[in-house]
Amino acid sequence: MGSSESDKLGLDPNASTSNDESAQFLHSDDSSTSSLVNEEDPDSTESADILARDQQLKTPTYDYAYEKSMSHAEAKLFYQHHQLSTKSGDNTVPASPVPTARSAADSHEERARTASDFSPQHKNQAAQKGSMTAEPEWNLGPSSYHAADGMHDVEDSHLADHTARNHAVSSGAAQAAQTNQGSYLPGAESLQGTGQGIGMSQGAGFAPGDDAVTSELKAVYRKIKGLLDRRSKYMELSLQRPGDDPRDQAGWELYPPPPEPAWDEGKEYHPGNVGGPSDVVVEKRRKMGENIGEDFDMADVTIPGESSYTYRLDHSSVYQVYESESAADRQEPLVDIPSLRDFYMDLDAVVDVSTDGPAKSFAFKRLSYLEGKFQLYALLNEYQEIADSKKVPHRDFYNVRKVDTHVHHSACMNQKHLLRFIKSKMRKSPDEVVLFRDGKHLTLREVFESINLTAYDLSIDTLDMHAHTDSFHRFDKFNLKYNPVGESRLREIFLKTDNYIKGRYLAEITKEVISDLESSKYQMAEWRISIYGRSIQEWDKLAAWVVDNKLFSPNVRWLIQVPRLYDVYKSSGMMEDFEQVVTNVFQPLFEVTKDPSSHPKLHIFLQRVVGFDSVDDESKTERRLYRKYPIPREWNTKQNPPYSYWLYFMFANIASLNQWRQRRGFNTFVLRPHCGEAGDPDHLAVGFLCCHSISHGILLRKVPLLQYLYYLNQIGIAMSPLSNNALFLTYDKNPFASFFRRGLNVSLSTDDPLQFAFTKEPLIEEYSVAAQIYKFSAVDMCELAKNSVEQSGFELSLKQRWLGSNCGAPGVAGNNVAKSNVPDIREAFRHETLMAELSLIERYSEGASAEERNILAPGLLHKASVKTGAPSEN
């Protein structure tokens, strides 16, 4: 650039200016130019016929005035400023986004040197030399940050990166890395591209000198931080956080216990010395896949005694727990549950931010950045991941643990299995009385004669239970697919737990499916079974069905699904108001928590229940009849309450119940509803606020901000692309692959194998179709399998056996490649990327005033204050 041009621009090419001065110069020049253009351009003046909402406003990515004022001279100015910043060969600005090959030692030395250059002592020394001689600080990465309360602890990214690639770090290197703990300073170049090579040190990618952009960034980040704080408070209140469940503690015992690992079976141990010889021999248990339930004996179960605590149903239809009767008289519950009004105020705050224009644009760009970052990572590290996987002995996709995190029990078998079972019963027990209808008893033979069918006539096509193209966007037709041969009486006989034969046929086919799961060894399931809320005896009947038929397996856990069918009950005259549903669902749970001996079978069954689900057709329209929703005992119309209303009362009662059960040392429950499959995207806001994880979630593709929030909180999403393909969204449009690349916590599940699967192993079928369509690698498949285990409600002791003893730790520290078959380099990338996003939130939201923090996240715990230090019950 010539001297005349330099004089014209007002810069000396030989002079070195500080970043702040340059940024102020640029900003002032932009402002003056923009104002000049606004004066000369008649289009920039405000017109009377343009609404305020249609005016072009400045955003972090677009400025109407600036776009019109951009000139060739300013382009030269930016170029000259870049030349000044890089003239001294500053290592903090990489010359190329592609990393070069180098040894691990060289990389670590350079990182240590870079970190020392940015230490506070070095900065102070540089500042004393004057701004004209100081080295320009044009590093766009966040210099330091601290993890927010409730979030993951921030680790040194260089140490994680170095560990991921070399699998060992010397003690001296580790100490050197820990001296800069809290600093986020990726090296200029990385061995495998997980450092600055893919933009980690570029931060949010915004010019730091633009005050207008920075102020809007801060506004968006503060809103996001406020929403994260809201969810954190609801999770803390309801004890749905990791580590809150007593079943994850070391002393948790379950009867019958899970089998010992194969390599430990029959071995002898010292009682006090692990690994030494002893006279104690492990008792031989039943062989997995055979004699299901034979290792259970009701006489061996210890039932705890009665609690001194008490409970009452308050005016708003939420069960409150009290330490004593006197405390109940004084209205001093263990925990104050947020009111319905507080819940909807928090929900409105989430919805408002999710529909905010700048927030949506910002979230969309961050998600696009995350997806592009993963694609670049995959290009740079594909062969390294393959090499790391090949080094692991014995382990591949087929023998890593995988959990079917979303499958309905009444559809857990495939059509061929059900067909074989029906034919078998027709052949072996045709004269068994199975139904009482219209005042007379019917045998199985008479039932089939009444529908003009024989065992020979039955086929897959005759059953007609597969969801074909006629079910697309027709949830009513899909529900009819649960009826074999279109007959509800066959569904009652074979697929119901509460019928004339007390669900014996369903128990027998359930044992056959359990046998298949145990024989596979590496497949687990979390079956969802219904409690309708029509009668208060439903819980005892369901528990008796499970216990009496001995449906216990280390491969199976249960979730309770509550169908949202109040309008059906009210129309048929079964219910007077909505409070009856709440009472029928939750009163038996509080009774058995107070005195397990009052419902001993229910107490045993609840040890294997991990959470609650809410199911029904989400695509139904929700008409708001009330400006202010009434309490349940006043909801006596035939209109079904909206999704958010159902979820609030499930959350509120589960939160109160969990506080009591935790004090008693009983397992707690989480809320994992169907959410975001169809209907209003606001359902996803409810899921974000008060749910541990969700199922489906495909509507997140329409709400970028909520999708970004689900990523930041790593909320589990159990997705079923084959199910969605038959009902609401074709496979090629499913966002599952995009969610996975962006880093959302997604897993694959089967939903309804009876309607969607063709093979004997529906979960493997789900994985295989996804791998073929989305071109997933073996590492991708193993990562999905690991996600499914982490999302599931299995005990921590089992997860540690499946994933490694440190499976709860974030990043590489929690990964055992010998168990999960996920290379450390992949775990390091996922963890570092998430930490970088969380660091940006801390960086831009830390300046919020106390008043702003109050507006963003009004205190919930001053109302929902948990009494800390309360003695635990025994």
C-alpha cells in the first residue's frame, strides 16, 4: 500500500497501534460513514407508511446502513489493520485453518509457551512498555472463563486434546497444564484438528471492537443464561439431576441382583482384599435367557417399615409432604412447589425468548457452526478414529451395550413373534376360557369362530398391525393398528394386563421377549406401560401382574406412561373433574412411600420403575377456553387440559414425591414424556423447563433457540426415525443426523416394533437403517449406543460396568474406550466444543446487573426452597 493511500486512511504503515485504539477508530469511522449515508440516502429516512416492526434494525450479523456504506476504501482499511496485527508474526493468529504435522512434544511446548505469554504477569510487563511497543492482542478466543454453577466444570482444553491423542500425559505436563486451569487458550495448531484448526479459539467470531454488536450479543446471551438458570432450578427442585437418585449411590441393592460379569463369575475374593484368594465363592445364578424370574422369591424380599412423615392433597391438587402432623397443620411442607401461575410465567419466558428474532438468528448460526465444525473434524480425524477403534480388542458395535430408551411394552414384539404366539395358543389351549362378554364366557376357539377365523387363516397380512402408508398423519388409524385383525377383543386377550385371565398371555410373550434380550446380552430395554388414572386400584393390579408373573430381568426397566385421555373419561361419565385423574395416579405412590407394607408388591415393582411418560396424539389442537387456567378440582368441562397443564401436575407431584423418597432411601423418578413429535412447538419449551429428557423431539428443527438450549444442557432425546417415517415425517427429512452432528444428546429407539419392525432384533434394525441412510461410521454408531446408556435409568453400578468406572465424568476422563469403543479423540472433541459454547455464555452474560438477572431468572428457590440438612429417614 502506498504512502499516499496510507495518509488518506490516516494510518502510518510502520506504526504499531493497540487493538483498542484500532477498534475505536474503525467503530468511529463506521459510525460517521453510516450517518453520512443516512443523510444522503432518502431511503434510510423513516417513512410514515413503514411500520416500526418492518424497519431494518441492526443485528449481530446484518446492518442495513453499514451494507450501503461499505466502500473500497474501507476494505483497504480492514486489510491494513490485519497486516498491522500480523506483522510481528503473532502466534495467536493462525495462518491456516489446517493443522500441520508435528510431534506431541513440540505441540505441548508451544502450548505451554503460549499460555505463559498470556499469563497475567506477562501482560502486566507488556503493558508497562507502552501501547505503541506492546504486542497487539488480536486473539479472538475467550481469554478466561469459569463454568457456571450447575454446568460442567471447565477443563484445560490443551490437556484434554493432548490426552486424547497420546493416551498418556506426564505428571510434569499435567502440572504445567493445571497452572493455567480456567484459561481457554487452544494452541495455534493441533495434531488432529480439535484445537484452533477448526475454529475453537475464534470464539463467537464477532469483531470485539463493535460495541453495538457486543451489546446485542450480551443481550442474547443473558437471555440464554436466564433460561438455563430456570431449568437448573426446576431440576434441583424435582431431584432429576445426576446423582440425586439413591439408586446411583454405592450402597443401593436390588433383588434379584444383576448377574456378575462373565470374567468374574465363580472367582474367589478376599473379603477385605480385592483380587486375593478367599474361601468365599460366588453363588451360581440362573443362566441368562432361561427360566425368567426363577431367581425371585417373594419371601426373600425385605419390606421397610412405616414413615413418620405424612402427606396431604392441597387446594391446587398437588400432594405436599410434611415432617409431622403438626407441621401439616402449620402448612410447612418439605418443599414448596412452584404454583401453576409461577410455572406459566416461567414457560412464557422460555417461549418469548424462543420466538425473539435476534435470538433465533443467533441460535441458527451457532447450530450451523457446530454442524460445520463436526464435518471438518470428521474430515481431519476419520482415519485416526478408525485406527483407534482397531486397537481395542474384543469390542465392536455388536458387543457394546445399547439401550432401547423408548419402546411401548404392548408393542415390544414384532408381528411374526405375536403371530407365532397366537397360533401356538390356538393349537395348545383352544378350550381355555379367555373372555367374559355380553353375559357369557368365551373360549379362545369361540372367540376366533365369532370373527370367522382359524389358526390356519392367520398371517401377517391378516393381523394387519403394521403401520403402512395409510397411517401417515393419521394417528387415529395408527391407534387401531394395536387391534389384531382389527378386533379389540383380541387386543384385550393378548395385549392387556388387566383382563379375564389377568394378563397371563401378555406375561408369557413378555418372558419370551426378555429371553431374547438376555440371550443377546448387549441389548437392554426400558418398557413403557400404562396407568390410565381411571381407578385407584390400577397400580396394585399392575404391580401384581409384574410380581406374580416374575417379570424381573437385569436387561429391563420400566416407565409409567399416563395417556392424556381425561376428555374421554369425562364424556363417558367416569370422571367428575381433573383432580380425580391426579388422585388415581399419585395417591397410591404416596401411600406406598409412607408405608411399603400397605402395598408390598407395588413397592417391589417401583424399584424397577425409572420415570414417567405422558402420551397421546400431540397433533390435536389445544383450544384455550380460559384466560386463567382453573385448578384441577374446578376443571369439570369435557375439554381436555392442554399439554402444559398435564405436564405441570405430573412434574409438581413427582417433585414432592421424590423429596420424600430420597429421604427414605427409595429410588426417585424422572419425567421423560413424548414431546415434539407433532403439534405445537411450545411443547418443547415445557420439556426444556421441567423434564429430564424427552422422546421424539423432531419439531426442534423448527425452533433453533430451543434446539440450542437442548444442546447446551445435553437434554436426552430418544428419537425413532422409522416411527416418524410412518406417522409424521419421512425418513429423508428427519433431523436425527443433523442433531447428532451438532452434538445434541440423541439416541435411537424403536417406539413400536409391532407396528414398524420386520426383524427379530428391532433395535439393531433401527441402527442398521440409520447407518445406511445417514452414512454413519462405526464410531458414530458406538457413540449413539453410549448415549443411550447414559440417557437410560439403569443404576449407576450397571452403567459403570458397561461404560467404565468413571462414566459420570465429562470428556476423556469419563470415557473407557475398551468398554464403549468410542475413541478418546471423539470424546475430547465433543467435550471441548460444548465447553467452548458454555464459555461464551459466561463471557457475554457476566456483565448483567442484579436487576437484569432478576428479570431474566426470578428466584424460584425462595419459594421452592428445599430444607437442607434434614435428617434422612430409615
